[in-house]
Amino acid sequence: MRTRILLIAACVLLAVFAYDGVVRLLLIGLVRLPKLPDELTLLTSILALFSLTHAWYSIGGRLMLVFFGLSAFVSWAFEQAGVATGLVFGAYHYTDYLGPKLGNVPYLIPLAWFMMIYPSYVIANLVMDGHATGTRAGAGWLVRLAAVSAVVMTAWDLVVDPILSGPSARAWIWENGGPYFGIPIQNFLGWLLTTFTVYLAYRAIEQRVAPPGLGPMGTGAAGPLGTGAAALPVVAYGLMLASDLLSGVEPAGVAIVGPLVMGPPLALAAWRLCRSGGAPKAA
């Protein structure tokens, strides 16, 4: 019963995000639909809650807390060091656009990291091994899965960073600019490092305590994880891409980059889901 409630809650949260972040924007000009207050903060929180709820359903409460705790701590620590020194992502600082800060980093930022770290984890699993959760035994698989997960996650930053640091939002300021819509290439290397650290640490724990299940999509806390449940984080990743592209997209070139960088992992994960035959292979 509890696991069914978790899955229903995840579906409701994703539906609310889809309504305000995608459907409402698509219908602008045709019909005026009500929008959520404090939109960016609320939508980020809703999708983060989706990731937390679905992770609780799929990998269990303890692993969800470990995953979120690692993600929140590592992302905040790297961001704090990055703002203070410029050594991780390049020289930048946050404005007040994202609200109150812990140190130099808005509270919203660790939530935003996990919001996409979890869907990227599921997509990487589906692409690499055909099941939604778990880390197959072996140091090689551990490193490969962490690396692919980091690439899938960093692809999103190629879309969102130009928007939120661009002229419409100015959520953070790049002090010395850079070649990618005013962003230094170091930023994306920093994202790869940060996310790889999170995934490597979490997957090392997961590999020991929760090896991949034997069902078509793997086995989670609720038992065999069906195709529909496994598809939800994939849908969330796609909805985030759509929401970013519909948000006004300034600079406009992001509308071309987004599908090119986020589309391939999304399509591969969807293809593996449609095949529905991706049981874990023997180590």
C-alpha cells in the first residue's frame, strides 16, 4: 500500500510539473491558464520532490536518503568552493534571483542538482544495462556507469546554464565570460567532476547493498519495477528539456543545442524501455 501511494504521489507531482512547465506554455496564445506562484522555485521543488518520491519507490527509503544526502552535500560543497575560488566551474557568483543562500550558494541549488541527478541515473542505467536501478558488480561497471550518468546530467547544464545566467534571469554571473553563450568551458568540466563524484560514491554503496534486480526493468523497493514506473524519470528528463525550451529560451541558440545533447540519451533510454527485455546481464 505504501509503495502504491509513493508511485501515485510521483505521478501527481510529475503531472503538476508537466502542466505548469510545459502544457501551459504550449497553450499560451490559445488559452490563458493559471500559473503557479513563484514559478521557478516551486517547479524546481516539485520536480525535486518527484525525484525523491520515485527514488523512494524504486530503490527504497534508505538508499534514497543516501543518494539525496550525497548529492546535496557534494553539490553544495563543490559550488561553495567554486564560488569562493573559481577553481571548479570558473569565476562566478550567485545573485539574489534564486533566494536565500547557505554560504554563497542558494538553498535551491542542492535541490536542483538532485532534481536531475536521479532521472539521469535512471537514464544511464537504461542506456548502459537495460534496467532502471542498480549497479552491476565490478569496478569497471561502477566507473562506466558513473561516467555515463555524469555525461547525461551535464547535457542538461548545456541547456539550462545559458538560460539562467542569460540576460532574462541573471541567476548567476560569469565574471570573465566564456565561449559558450558567455560560459567558460571549465564550467562543464566542473559539472562532470561534481556529478561523477556523486554517482561514483552512491553507486559504490548501491553496488554493495542493492545489486540489480532480475525483472525486466530491475527490482526496486516495490518489487519488480514495471516499464511504466521505470519510464517516469525518463519522462521527467524530457519534460525538463521541453520546459527549458519553452521558457523563453534566451539565447535562442539553446533551442538547437538542447535536443542535440539531451535528445540522444532520452531516445536511447526510451528505446530500451520499449524493448522491455533489458534484464541485467551476468557479471
